[in-house]
Amino acid sequence: METSTKWDTIIVGGGPAGMISAGKAAENGARVLLIEKNETLGKKLLITGGGRCNVTNSEFDVRKFLERFKDDGKFLFSAFSQHSVKDSLDFFHKRGMETKVENELRTFPVSDRSQSVLDVLLDYMREGGVEILSNSPVVGIAMEENKVIGVILKNKKVLHADNVIIATGGASLPETGSTGDGFAWLNNIGHTIIPPTPSLVPVAIKDKWIESLAGISLTDIKISIFQNDKKQLSKKGKILFTHVGLSGPTILNMSKDIGDLLKYGPVIVSLDILPSEDNGTLNTKLQELFKEHDKKKFRNAIANIVPAKLAPIIVDLSLIDPEKECNSITREERIKLINLLKGIPMQVDKLLGVDKAIITSGGVSLDEVDFKTMSSRLFPNLYLVGDILNIDRPSGGFSLQLCWTTGIVAGDSSTKSLKKS
């Protein structure tokens, strides 16, 4: 590569937002350079969704989709009017990657492989002739007379461009390269940066028994959050036990609220593992179970009503003698057992750190971005996409859709003046 070359567009960051914006700019006829500090592109993309890649959420009503971003959603209408969820699905389908819709409209490649998504993006960039400069850390944005003129590499070389797109991501999962570098560069040239905090992050639990359940997941359970004996919020969904606490889509989506509550005192997570049964129905069910297995020991009978791996924990927490025969269990013990099954209490220790977060909040203040073009309001030829923005993204395909939408809009807007080749 000739370092004297002036590019139409330089993109910094080879994640999903960076790759799709590079592809779009090149499709519009721009001469495009994508710079990535890792040796390969899409490092975080490959591990997203447990390696399956939750590519989007198939909620086609834009208003309902953006409601999931809470107050930040109002900024996104203009961008999503240009590139919607349906447009993203059309993009992948036309390039041979079929998708399937699962629980809560989470959408995955039929292949169940993140590599399928990466292959489409790499082919898209290849079609447009995007040049890729990997293993090349950027250390800053090059400025001249208060105008962005390119980027500065670690080796001090300046690469010049008419337009620069920053797609360096947030500060989550730093081992993939998301170390918040872009925040410092943008702060240095005058942008307001809201410091990153964990947004979608596992929750550490104080109760030691949780360690024995590491790796076990429960679906269709009700998770309630209590503080000062008052229910603060409640959701139904999937939970994953880890060696230190709780993870899984539903807990991740509740984690920011849990973190906010922890500022004011102790927080309890309560699990209703049989949400479809009310207390009365469950009482009848247990009576029938204990009658049918009247000579069986309690520790053996309980596995008929709860997941087998959870049964020993329920036995311990119930304080019922595990060797007790079912026909000897008292009404008082049965009522306590019902209350336990409808609300296993766990005391929250803390949220895990930014380094364990799936997604962090924080980033460029949204007031400083023109969402019609994704350009900086401070520097019109500087574009900001994906996780660099201070937008809280829920789990379930919303974060990647934000990347597709902002990336396409930036790639398109930055090259509007060019003639298509």
C-alpha cells in the first residue's frame, strides 16, 4: 500500500459496523480502506450468540423495535427509515445466507454459525474492492485546521482520506480488541464521551450453592428482582448458572437495572421455576406426588417435579430431611416447599466488570451525532457507527442490527457525492 494515497473513505475497526459500512461505501464507487488492529476481521462477531450470531431481531415494526432502546430510540428513527430490520435480512438473504427466527424473535443463520455472517461481509467488501490493512493499530484521528484529514497509525504514519468512519466498538470483551480506543481519540478532538459501564453483563451471586449448578440453564422461568422486600421488576425467560452467578439472555437484559438498584442497598434475585403453576395448583400437585411416592425418600421424589440437577439444591434449601419418606412430610413443610419453588432467593454480590460485559453502555453523546447521515455534528466528514455510540442495546439481536443500520447509513452518506462505478 502506498502511504501517499488519499482514500475516499477510511474505516477504523473491522467489526460488523465497520465491515458493512466499508462494503456500502465501496458499492457506491468509493476507494475504501478498512483498518483493523487484530490480525483478522470479525473477532468478536465470531463469538457472538455463543458462536451462532444473533444477527438481528425480526420485529419489523420500527416503532416497537426502537422502543427496546428506551429513551435512546428516539434518535434512531431517521437511520432506521433508511435501513430497517427487513433491509438487513434482505441483504443477507440475497447473498445466500438464510435465517431462522427463534424465541423472542431472535434471528440466527440457518447454519447456526457466526462464520456464515462473516463470510457474507467479507464477500461484500471483496466485491467492492475494499482494501484491508490488518494488524495495524490506529492511535488517533489526524486533524488539520480543525478538520479531519485521516488517521494516525501506531508507526506514526498518517493515512489521508476525505471521510473517516470510526467503528471501533465499545469496551466490552477487550480480548477481542474492543478496548475503547475510539473513545479517547474522539475525546481528544472535542467530542463528549460518556464513560463506559457494563450494560449487558453477568451477575455475581453471594450464595455458594450456585457453584454446583455452573453450566446448567433453565428456560421459561420467572425472574423477579427485590429490594427492601419490594418487587422492583420481573421478567420471564431463560437463565444460565455460571460458577460465580447468573447469566443468559433474560438476566443480561435485567443487569443494568440490577446495577442501578445495588447503589441503594442489597438486591435479591428470586427464581420461580414453575411459573405456569399457581400456589394452589402446585399444592395439589405435590400432594399427589407425595401420595404416589409415599414410601420414597424426599430427596428422590423431588426430581419428579424439578429439573434433576436442581433437585439437590431444592432439598437443601427446603430444610426438609432428605431421608424423610414422602408420607411423613407435614403440611407446613409442603407450604414452605411451594414458596421455595415459586421464589428461590439469591443475594446479588455485584455485576461483573466491563471486561466480562457482552455490551457496555457509554460512548459518544448522541446530541453530537447527525443520525440522518451518522456524521459528527462537530466534524461533517467524520462518521460514528455501532457501539461507539452511547446507546443502551438490549440482548436479542438489537446490537448487531444497530451496527447494520448505522454502518449502511454512514457508508452511503459518506459517499453520496461520488458517482457509482
